[in-house]
Amino acid sequence: MTLVLFMLCSGFVHFTFASHRLRLFNYNGIVKNGWWDSLKECNLINQSLVTLYDDEDAEYLKKFREDRLHLTSAWLGLSRRRKNITTWSDGVPVTHNVSSVTLTNGEQKCGAIQNNTLTSFNCSDRNAFMCHKDGNYHLIENVRKNWCQAQQYCRRYFHDLVSIREQTQNQQVLVKGMNKTFWIGLMHDEWEWTDKSCSTFRSWAKDPSQNCTIQSSHFSTSMLMSGCDNQHNSLCSQGHVRIIVIRENLTWEQALDYCEANHTGLLRIEDANDQRAVHQRLNYTDGGGPFWIGLRQSRVFGFWIWSDRTVTYSNWKNGKQPEMPQSNNCGAIYTTDHTWGDVNCSHQLPFICEEEISFMKTKIVT
């Protein structure tokens, strides 16, 4: 909230350029291919096979695939081909004595400290976590996040989740951890997504016996194993920021606080590509709007800003930006035509957060 007040008073301007920031699904044809050929199709246009992040994300893909494209199945980007099953978040190879973890049925386990002992949980569990930067350790207890969200938080505000290289460092981590339960930067996984993104989604329709995955209309939103040479449709995706629709009704200030605590922030729409991605997402979202987005008007200067930068692209209702003194001071997006409008900030509306996607790092040691 401090940054918002600074922006409102300073007149700071942040210029942006067209990019593919928000995640967008793309369908490139009706030809069915094997997994590797589908991956190549996506890579040729600088995209990747689709990554799924949670149940809501899987439901969104199902609606898009069935209602928009009328496809019964499509390849996903998850495959069993990870060479180093146990890795640190920062990509450095594991050298400290770490107990092996047995993975069954497509499991993904992440390292944690509990009762001053190294253990592992499902990576989708929510725990406190420890970050590091410049040789200092920071235990984050005020929020509980899954392992990938914890990784993204540490990279945003510090350097990364803590890695343990040797016994002295292990003891320092335990002292800083104060006998609490918290994530560290260790992951055990045989599977990886083609775009190297970090995802804790592991909802299987059946025990995995093949090495590639699809989403099929016969199994709702769960993932299904398929032989990599089988033929399915290709769906590609681009963008490094997820659109998260929250159906709880809150004021604009409350929505801002929620998004910053649980994701990255309230949604920004920086250019036409962002607007297109939001249009696609809202077309397959149940329930009416409008939805709060990160727009707010300076009550001193009258210009509109996002939560942390000024507005350089706009899509106002009727093409007209609301002006003081008649305007309300907070912005929302309508579900009917996806234009923006001004709304009284104290009204309670559902809202849209955004979340930076975290990516796994790899380092080659020679």
C-alpha cells in the first residue's frame, strides 16, 4: 500500500512495451501429433505445451478445450524425463548428505525442516519457508505457501529458497528456524514441465504408467498418462504471469491486500496482449462481474495508475477515461465486453489477482 501512495503523489511514469506477459492459450490446427512433434510445434512459435498449476487452472483449460475448441483431449507439457530427481531450487547440484526419497504414482515431494530434522511433504502443502540472501537466512512465518509459491516469494524479495551445502550451514539454518516447520529449497521429482515452470499440480486420473500426459474429457480435469507416440491435439501457451480469478467479494483495498499476500498483486493490463489474455480468461469464468483490477485514480492529480505504475494502455468503457470530480477512484473490468470502468472503492466485488510464474533453474557443472 505504501508504494501505491508514493505513486499517487509523485507523478512517476513507467513506460512499457508490447510483450506476452499474461498467460494465453493458443491452438494452431486440427492435426493430431505425438507428444514430441506437438512440443516442436509450440517451440517453433516460441511457446510451450500447457502447464497446469492448480484445480482451477485445470478447470479453465477444460472449458477452453471443450467449449471453444471442441477437443476431447490435448497434450500437456508434463513428462517423466527429469535426469536429476533431487535438486536445489537454485539449480546447484546436491552435495550435502540428503536422504533419498521414494517417489510412487507420480508424486512430487519437497524438502522441509520439521523438529530440526530434514523431511519432505507434498509440494502442494502450505508451510512457512526460509529464504536466503547475501549469507543471511530469513524465516517467513506470516504467510503459508506451497513450495513453488515460496520459491517465487523468495526470489522476488530475497534471492531464493535456502539451500544447504554443508553441516555448518545446516546448523545455522536450524538455529534460524527456531524449531519451526518450514520449506527449504529441496525438490524430489521425476517429472518436469516443458517450459521448466514450477508447478505443484499432481491430480492423476489413474496411476501413471506412461511417460507423457494429456487432459481428456473422459476424466474431468485430472491428468491422464498417455504413451508419447499416441496422437492427440496440441495446445500451446505463452506468458509468464498467471491470471487468478477470486470470487470472494471485497473492497478494492481488501482485494489489493489479499492479492499481495497470496499471489503477486492485483491484475495489471499493460497492453493489447494483456487485454487479449484477460478476454480469453473471463470468457471461461463462471459468475458475473465486474471484477476489481489494480486500477486506481489519484485523488490529488486525477491520473489513473496501476498498483505500482501509471496507465499507458487503456480500454475504458465507451473509450472515455473517467475524470474528476465525477469519477469514482477505483477501476474494475466488466465481463460483458471486458472494458474498464470506475467504481466506488468501498463497494465489494470479486477481483482478479496476478501471479508471477516461478521457473526451475539448472546449472551445468563441468
